[in-house]
Amino acid sequence: MSLANLLERAGASTWYEGASQALDGPLRYKWNDEKPTEYYGAENRRLEKALAQPPMRAGLGISIAFAEWIWLRLRAVTKDHRLPKLIEAAWASLVDWRYFNASSQTEKELAERKKGPVEGPLSIAHRHLFTSVVNAANETGFYSRAVYISNLAEHVVARPEIFTKWRRATIERVQRLYPDDPDDLFGPPVPRQAIIDPGFKLNDAPKLLDAFLSELKPTENPYLTKPAVMKGAGFKGTPFSFK
């Protein structure tokens, strides 16, 4: 089963241990479609700096996990199921940027502003995550957008202190796993487990990456590049395999 399907079906505690109190229950947060940035637009230079300390792939992985919190919080009350597919493709991009189909959205779609306390946050998270992946692949900063996604997650969860505690512990752990390397901007491919699993070991990365890629279905996910397109663009080896 692909990650997108798992994100739709499995319980929140499957992904983030002890997070159910933050991800379940009634939605009580405030929302104003006329001024949504008041809920996510605050700057956080400290968080930006922390996300920039590990190599770019690892920092982006933390940002993708922020979007997962938003999806897990709102998935039961939306009919728009694009975000888990985008999340799935974003994780794939941490293996090879070419797995991410950056042409899957037009400028009009990226500028889309959906309304309401559910669709509004989901469309904002979608836009900033999509652009974060594109910016990272082009070696430009995505950190301010990562802060926006984090702010949004903190706003919509039922217990923000649970999210912020997880965020702090995760960033510190990922910084230890993937220390900054001045000679390698992107760093090595990063499996999702490196971000969400406190027991992750670096030696497990190759088999985890291969298992993840083998389950992807690019014909069912518009944000994934089709194998034929990748081969036509000069991709060496077998697409969606980490061997």
C-alpha cells in the first residue's frame, strides 16, 4: 500500500506516537479567510536557522512532516485528497528530485485560495509544500515556507504544545543524524523514517528507501514523474528503485 493510501487510512498514532491528543477531536481553532496569514504568517528566524543546519534534503524532510500533521488533523473533514499525494511525492523527491513532477500544477492552481477553516489551511499547506520542494531542488531557500507550514500545523492541532515538543525533539535528532556538510548542500537521500521514527538507524536507510520507492504508483499520483519521462530525460538505472 502506498504512503498516500496509508496516510488516509491509518490512525494518527501510527505516524506520531502520543500525538492523538493533538490530532483528534473537534476543530476549535479560529479562521478568517480575509486574513489567513494572521494564523501562519509570523516569522520565526530561529526555526528557519534550525531547519537550515542539516543538509537540504533532511531539512525539507522535517517540513514535509509538518504538512503530515496538518493532513492528519483535517483528513476526516475534507473531500480534497490531493495533499497526501503531494506529501508522498515530496518524500520521493528526497531520493531524487526528478521523482517530483514540478509541472503537475499550473501557476493558476498554485495561486488557488480555497476558503473555509478546513479547505483554507489545506490549500495553504499544499501551496507552500509544493513550492518548498521546487525551491529546494533548485538550490534556493524553502525555510520561510517551512515556517509557514509549521505555524499552520501549530494553529490547527488541538494541543499545540504536543506538536512543538515533537518538532523540537525531531529537529535535534535529525541534526545529529545528518550534520551539516559544507561540501554537500543536499546531503544523502533521506527516508521518511529518519524524520518520524525516533528509533531510526542510518544503516537501515537503503532498504527503507527501496521499499518506499517500490510501492509508489506514479500512474495514480500526478505529482510523481512517470518512469518513461524520467528515462527520456536521461535517468540512469531503474526508476522507483534504490539499488
